Amino acid sequence: MGYLSQKKRQEHINIFLKTSIFVVLSATICALFGRESKTLSYFTDWYFQFYFLLLCVFVFALFVRRWLYAFVLFLFIVINFVFLSSFINIFLNSTAQGTDNLNLAYRKRGADILSSVQTAKENNIEVLAINTLTEIPPIENEDYYISPQDVTKEKSFILSRTAPNQGGKVYFSSKKEASYMIIPQGNKTILVLNIDFSDLQEKEEETVYNNLAKFVQQQNMPIIIVGDFGLVPWSKSFQKFLRESGLEIKNRVILSNGTEKINIFRRPTLNVLGYKTLGLNEIKILSEPTTGDYLFLFKLVL
């Protein structure tokens, strides 16, 4: 490569890194101070993807040996890591030391429900939370108890290998319902709530989350919520709910809606919430052979 070509290439690299730092600065300011703005929320929803791109630009700066640019980008990485990790576990689950374990599986809007039940049985899953948009056939399986009982009329239900103390459904708005089950597990009695708010509308967001917080506050036992919350963890409504409920996010970032194992263009809205001492040792994504969809298995420590 000639001298002029080499010089032009170096100039292009410098322009790219200068532009990147300006974009990173602007995006960081939006992330730090823009969560209250509805306009900026369209950006902040993709905050994790921005952080991932920031890491990529930092690696590029190291690769081309632009040490000053790399140092500035590293400072932004630290700032954004501290801010983002205050809302969610970025890379690691929240582990804990406990005496009892619970294998909890979740599937969002599955079509072949019987296949999910079979997969749950094969993987020693104690609790299976399922949501669907279509009518399903009656489930006759002596290995699991089911709630609500008439699943052909429901959109959300839970199966448990342990006989539940109670189960049913609860409404958080005229359109948003969820299934729950109270289960004795080890030396605890826990309430598992199965939600799917993936199509949550902005106009019902406040109502749904206020009612969800009230539901949690009314319980006098440990509660676990699994599902698609329809909001990213750092959104205003989600953070308000966590403060009022006292629950914590237990999983690392999950970039999937159940139709793929990972998709960098998915917002991290799928989460497991639980009480302070609840731990999550492992997340496994189980393939559904008959549909191509996936079942999320969360190995919890109670």
C-alpha cells in the first residue's frame, strides 16, 4: 500500500473513531438522563445493544492501536457498565446457597403444548409455565397437576409435579391476565406467577404494573414471576415496580423471545423475578423438536 493510501486509511480510521466517541457521548447522556422522556425511550429501549456496540468499537480501537481513543472508550464502557448493571445482571445470573432446588421452565405462546409437556418430563422440570394464543387440546398427564383446570379456554397456565395448594388466574387489566400456582417446595411454600406482557400497550402500562405491584404486596409468601414483561428492566415503570414489590431480577440478559436461541436485535424483556435470597444457577434453552421453538429452563435455588 502506497504512502498516500496508507495516510488516507489512517485518516478514515481517525474520523470513524472520533465520530464513534461523539455518538457514544450522546448516547450515554441519553441513557443516563433520558429514561423519563417518552421520546428518548425509543433509544433507551435498545440500551443493551448500544453497550454491545460500544464494546465492539473499543476492541476495534485496540486492534488499530489507537490507544487514546481506546482509553476514552474504556471510560465510557465503565460508566455504562456501572449504570446498566444497576438495573440488570449483564453477564451472570444471581446465584445463592440454598437447600432446595426448583427446575422452572417457561414457554411463550407455544403452539404444540403437548410437546412442551413431554420436553418438561424428559428434563425433570417440576414447574412448567405456558402461554398460548391458540386453543389447545385437553392435557391428560398423570405426571403434572395443571392450573387453571380448563386449559382449552385459557391463554396462560401452569403445570406442577407437586400437588398445588392453590391455583388460578389473575387480571391486571381488562386484557392482561396471568396464571399462578401456590406450591409446597422443600421447606417453603412459594407462589409462581406466569405472565406474558409482550404486546403491552403504552396506555395500559401504568395500570398493569400498578396492579401487579399490589398483587405481589398482598402475598404473605415468597413469590417468583417468570415471563415476558414487555418492558426493558431499566424503564421507569419496571423500576418503580421493583421498588414497590421488593423483587429482584435473577437472570442474566436474555436476548430471545423463544423462537431463537439468541438474537442481538431482541430487547431483554424476558426475566425471572424473585425474593432476595432466591438464586439462579443456570439457564438452559431446550429445543422443541416438533415446532422449532424453545423452552427456557431456569434452575433455581430456593
